[in-house]
Amino acid sequence: MENYIAQNRQRFLDELFALLSIPSVSADPSFSEDVIATADATAEYLRAAGAQNVEVCQTPGYPVVYGEYIVDPNRPTVLVYGHYDVQPADPIALWSSPPFEPEIRTTDIHPEGAIFARGACDDKGQFFMHVKAFEAMVATGNVPCNLKFMIEGEEEVGSANLAGYVKQNHERLACDVILISDTGMVAPGVPSLTTGLRGLSYVEVEVTGPNRDLHSGLYGGAVANPINALTDMIAQLHDDKKRITIPGFYDRVETLTEGERAELAQSPFSLEAYKKALDLVDVAGEAGYSTMERNSIRPTLDVNGIWGGYTGAGAKTVIASTAHAKISMRLVPNQDPKEITELFTQYFLSIAPAGVTVKVTPHHGGQPYVCPTDHPGYRAAVAALSDSFGQKAVPVRSGGSIPIVALFEAELGAKSILMGFGLDSDAIHSPNEHYGVANYFKGIETIPLFYRHFAAEAKA
């Protein structure tokens, strides 16, 4: 198998480049044809790799690409999940090269080269590792498990239609475990397994004052300014210790034991390197917790966007009629996104000053997730990574969210193994997103080892 991968190395890169060149931005309707084209391309790559019963399954939104390879009904079945849609590339001006014209450049962290393109790491490069690993397994006659693929096109906008697809296809998607590469490694060269994901509650708020924009000289000081009101309200969402002030917000938060916190603290982490990579003078966050804990085991609230009034060139002296913000809350185990959204709404309305009206619009959300480390799939992943990297995998809690993972468990009764190969420095969701060439091929080499160990676990 190693020879097959080596002999096809350039083709594996070229095909990924072709996939990355299609701007499959699910959030922007102007890219809808490109999103559908990416689904079709994904299906063709699965067929070419040897998958059976490949289908581009229509949903009320973008399609789900399905394919399978059934070796023996008595063998264990692994369902591979990924997504072919990507985040918007804006702001384009901050990219060093066009976001949908992939190219390889060296970096300090990736001296062997990294693929720069939107979706390179999240998640085209990572789900495509599975397609290429599967191809190598089929080509060399070494497929120890049944495989199923479910690659969706709406993950970046909340997977609104995947739930319906899963509920309607229980038999088709039946499996023993779900394998996902949409996470990362804790440090370069350090194999990692994500044992937990934070959940998400995402809302948009609108604060309205007068019925039109007003002259700031004639009306300033006499009427409520929605932008001033909004910023004051946002400032009240945290106290001076950076704790979220929403009543009831922490009531269900999972508290880790000192032993669990100590185990997580074993992950290699340099605060100075972290600050240097982000050009930070210092870090900030909830008092009493380390940086690693703040972005993994603690809930957060962040303003993701804020706008209102005049933002063009020069001056325009107005009091805006409305002001807006988008706010996300990352949640930890036991917190329910619907409950948190309701608590936020009640509190935000309660702190509105006189003279403005407030509207809170919920967007997508998702449940937190924890994978037990005694699961056969987890043990198989540890063994595969140990074989591939020559060292034991480090368990980590991710600060990110994959909202659909909790649904998989509820609907399919299967745990998800989160075995990613990206790095925090790969700038996912940001300009100049990239993915190490070595990481891409390391994934292709490691994934077949997972199937081998998982098949052995099933026999044990």
C-alpha cells in the first residue's frame, strides 16, 4: 500500500487541487452551482476509487454524497463523514494568493510545503484523505472493514438538512462507528485524538431606535443611539473576570476533576509560541483557567460581527436607526443550545435601555459531544496513530463544534471517532487557510491502519 501511495502521490495532490479550485461556498447563494458541482466531483472521485452505489442524494438544500464498499456483512462497518462545502473567502484582499487557486508554499511550521486554498484543511483536504486511503486499500486488495461515505454540503451553515437525511436513511447508514477528520493535531508531529467538542448557539441581534437615520447635531443627546446602546449591552455580557453574566448560563456546565484537567494539561503547548503566532501582547479569558482550558472545556461568548450607521469613506454625521451584531456561544457538555439561546434572549432583552427595541434571531446551533476513551473505535485510532507516528496519541478537547456529531449518536446509535490531521496554525475560516502536504499524506497512510485495528477489535 505504501508503494501505491508513493507512486500516485502527484495525482493525489492534483486531484485535491482540482477539488479545491471549485468555490463551494454554501453560505452565499451566488455559489450554488459551484457547490453542486463539487458534490458531483466528489461522487466521481468515490466511483473512481472503487465505491459502490454512489449517489448524489438530493435534500431541500445542498446534496449529500453517499457511497459504500461492502466486503462482508459479518465484518464491522465504518461510516466516514466529511463535508465538501467551505467558508466564504472574505476578506479576499488579505489572501497572499487567490483562495480558489491552490498553490504550495513553505512555512516555518510546514517546511515541506503547505497547500494554500480555502477548504484545504476544512474540510476538503481532510475528507479527501479518506477517499484516497480507500482507493489505495481497494487497489491493493486490503479492505478489512465495510466502508460507507456520507459527505455533505451544508456543514458550514449548520447542516440544516443532514438531520432529515440521516433520519430517513437509518438502514443505509447503519454502522459500528463513525470516522471523522474535521479536527486537528495538538502540535506538529504530535498525533492527537479529539475526545470532546463544544456545542454552539448562534444568534443575531438587532437594536432599533428612531424610524430613520438622524442628523447627529440636531438629534444627538436627545434620542437613544442604537449603536451606543448595542455596544453597552454587549459590554454587559461579561464581568471583570471574563465570566458570562447571563443568569443560568453556567448551571449545567460540566466540571472536570483535577485529574482530568491534569491529563489535558499534558498536551504540548507553548504560551509564548501561541502569542507569537497571533502577534499578541498577552492572552485573555475567564479567570482561573489556562489558555488551553479556556478554548476547550469552558463555554464562551463572542461577538462575530457588528455593524450599523455610516462606514464609507469620509464623514457622515448620523445617528443610525439600527445596529446589528452576530454572537456565538460555544457550549460544553450538558449545556443545551436551545436552552442557552433562550437564556441569552431573555437576558439581552432585559438589559436594553429605554428608547430602543431589541430583536434576537436564533441561527444554527449544535450539541456538545464527548467520546469515551474505552470505545473500540478510540482504541483502534490510538493504535493506528501509534503505528504511523511512532508515539501514543494525545487526547484533546476541541474548542470547535461539529453540530451533527451528537445527532449521529442519537439517530444511528454510533460513536464518532475524531481523528484529524490539521493544525491550529492552518488558519481555517481565515485568509490564507492552508494544509501541510505532509499532514495530507500522513492521513492517507494512517487511515488504512485504523481499519485494520478496528477489524481486529471486532474479532477480539
